[in-house]
Amino acid sequence: MKVSALGESLVSSEIIKIAGEVNEMKAKGIEVANLTIGDFDPKLFPIPQQLQNDIVEAYEAHQTNYPPAGGVLALRQSVSTFLKERLNLDYSANNEILISGGSRPLIYATFLALVDAGDTILYPAPSWNNNHYAHLLGANGVAVPTQPENNFMPTGADIKPYLKGATLLALCSPLNPTGTMFTADNLKEICELVLEENQSRGANEKPLYIFYDQIYSQLTFGNHKHVNPVTLVPALRDYTVFIDGSSKCFAATGVRVGWGFGPAHILEKMRAIVSHMGAWAPKAEQVAMSKFLVNTPAVDEFLNTFKNKVTESLDTLYNGLMDLKNEGFAIDAIEPMGAIYLTIKIDYVGKTTPNGFVLETSTALNFYLIKEANIALVPFSAFGTEEMCWFRASVGASSAKEIRSKLPALKEALSKLK
């Protein structure tokens, strides 16, 4: 039976296919280190206790009716305070901040509010889901190649050739899938190119907007500091829409409270779109989050503990891989900078398994590792790039102990390849 052309052309997620294989093995009683999904095992990474208490209290107070279309005012005010205190960003709770059920509706609303069919959307490759959003809008999605020597973050030189006539530049830092970050100099160079492009356009031309996903802004490690376009180049305030929320920095993916912020006239359009979707966050969770965000001691206590646990898992994986590299295995990785991801190079595409099967793609190599080492990764091919030997590892659902226990099996599985 016929469906729409869009429905026919949708491409399923490669991550979901990998998850299906992992779940099938787990159903058979096989323990697999699932390093695929950008989520958290709540047994390892529970939400903040204070936030949980506030949610329960809100339900007991019967905060269960429809929330306002733009989000509960108290939460918008708390987000405004949080942004000012944590990121030195000044956005009004009245008309520059929008709440939704997680960040995904806000991402889609940004694309819908700014992009017409046939417009050009620029995004680095690898990056998360930008190709799918471009497809949903009938836009011209342009994947800008990035290089491992730049930590797979786009540079001004990478992006400059594509700016002419583009409508949206989608950026993310810390970046999913790489866990790497912009430096201030790197991002400022890109921002100045965007400003220059906008200054060259006529009054009746649509400007080039920046969509800036900073959902992992509070999850940075060591000396790596989060930066953003508006702080670096204030003149871009009128052209930048931010996406943020509670899902990643508070391990609260199922709580479904996200926030976007930017110019009032754009947020007004996004608010209308989100309201037509019915994509608001549950009222009780909004009320609870409004209390938690401005509870500075509780936020600081959680983030300190949370970041230490995430860092332990990332460092365990990174150091284990570096040990294999030093033993002569064709493995490499980029040091953890932010988010919950590690970028890994496993240069064994084209090798042959003991039963004579040639691993011609990164996907084939990944499924070999799932079966032989019980470690599941995500190839960068799932994120819009043809980098054959690079993979994303997410540590949100695996403890440092579990990761450490799988490294000998990884070593053995790679040793078998010829």
C-alpha cells in the first residue's frame, strides 16, 4: 500500500540495527559492553536525588495539567538564571527561552522555523542526525568533511567554501559523536566568517543562521572549556539559536525537559511549531526542574560526582586502547574532552576473519567485534562520513569495571584477524 514519498525515503538508524544485535545477544545471556547508545543506565548514572525528590513533590501537588505552550514561567526564569551564572549568556525568560519535551522537538522546530525546501543546510561530518533533519525538510544537506588531526571539529577553512547562499550552519560542542570540542580560536574564526557572509547579503535575502547544540556544555573535562558563538562574537546574537537541556548534563534523558533560546522573533515561531506538535515537557517535571536548576549546591554536587564517574569510564577505555596501541595493534583514540563519547580508530577494515570472511566495511568490523569481543561500537558511517576506521564509543551504559573486563577479549579478537 502506498505511503508518502517522504515515508518511502526515510532511512532507518544504523544505531538501532546495532542495538537489535546487542539485545538479541543479551537475550541469550551473553554479556555485551554496549558502547553504542547516547543514553545512561540509571543504575550506573541515576538522576540527581534532589531532582527526583522535586519531581515526586510536583506530582503530589497535582501538577499534571497542560503546561503553557512556551513552558512554565518559573522554569524559563530558572533557565535564564542558569545560563547567566554558568555560561554568561543573557536571555530573557519572557520571550527568548522555549521549553519542550527534551531537545529533539526544539531541534526540529529550529529547522522548520528557519529552513525552506531547497535551502542549504551545512553541518560537519561526522555529526548527529543533521542529515535526517535536512531530508525531512526537503533541504539541501551538505556534509562538510572534517579531519582527525583537527579532532573531527570543523575549521574555518573547512566551512568557508560552502557558506555562499547557505541558510543554516549546524554546529555542536562538545560534539556527538566524537566527544571533542571547539577551541575559542577555532569557533571564533567560523563565527567571523558567518558574520562576514551575512554582511554581504542584501536586505531581502535570508541570513545565514547558526544552530548551536550545546546539550553537553556542562560535561567537559580537564582543561577543556565550553565556548559559544554569542560570547565570542556578540554580533551573532541575532543569528544564533541554541539548543540545550537536562538530558545529558543531569543524566535525565527520560525526564524530557529541554530548552532552546535565541532571538525573540525566531523563538516565537518555534513556540508555535512546538505547540502544534504537542511536544511540551510534562508540567510536573518542569516545575521540579525550575527548583533544581537554581539549587546551586545540589547542581554542583551532582555535576562533580557525575563528571568523575563519566571520566573514570572514558579514561579506562582510552588508556586501555592506548596500551593496545603501544603493543602494536592498529588502534588509536582521541583523548576525552567532553560529553560521554570517545573517538576510536580501529584500522582493521579489509582484514580477514579466521573463517575467511573479509571485513570490507566498518559495519562488518563492528559486528565482528560484537560477536567475538562482546563490545558494541557505532561506526562513523552512521554519522554521515566515510571515515572507514573510526568509531564512536559511548560510556553512558557501561561502568569502568565492565569496560576493563572486555579489553582482553578485544585484544584477542583483533589478534585473530589477518
